[in-house]
Amino acid sequence: MSVARHVVVRGRVQGVGYRAFVEHEALRRGIEGWVRNRRDGTVEALFMGDDAAVTDAIEACRRGPFAAHVDGIDQREGRAEELALRRASELFSVLATA
């Protein structure tokens, strides 16, 4: 079953390779979506794909890369129109800061 989840990750998640980590985790699971930094210091991502793969990707986000420290993750159902933010030619995009 396909699902869409929108997440916002809080903690030390900028300047530590977090977006590249999320991109790698999503692509290795065949997940569509995007990730970006937010001006408030959080990282935001949209994951769309198989329920188990999306759940695994969010669990990976809780760990993050070595230098990150995740304080928490807020999540909600994602919306299909949010997928339009990614680049058309990419399965998963790293977007500019919002």
C-alpha cells in the first residue's frame, strides 16, 4: 500500500549532511519525494511510497547521520500536490531552503 508522509525534524540537523543522508535513505528504498532545510533550523521532507519503506525511512531520520542529533520528528499525512515541489526528472530531490 502506498502512503505519503510529511515530516519536520528538529535538533542539530543542519550543517551535518542530514539532507544528503535523507536523500540516500529514500533512494535506496525507492521512495519518491524531497527534503529541504527550513530557516527555523529544522529539516522538512516528504516521503511517498510503500508503507513499510516510508516507515523505515522515517526511522532512519530518527537516527540521522553521525554528526546529527535528532530531538524529535513531527509528522502528518502528506498530500499528493506536495510532490510537485520536487524536480520533474528526479525520484527524490534536495530542495533549496524554505
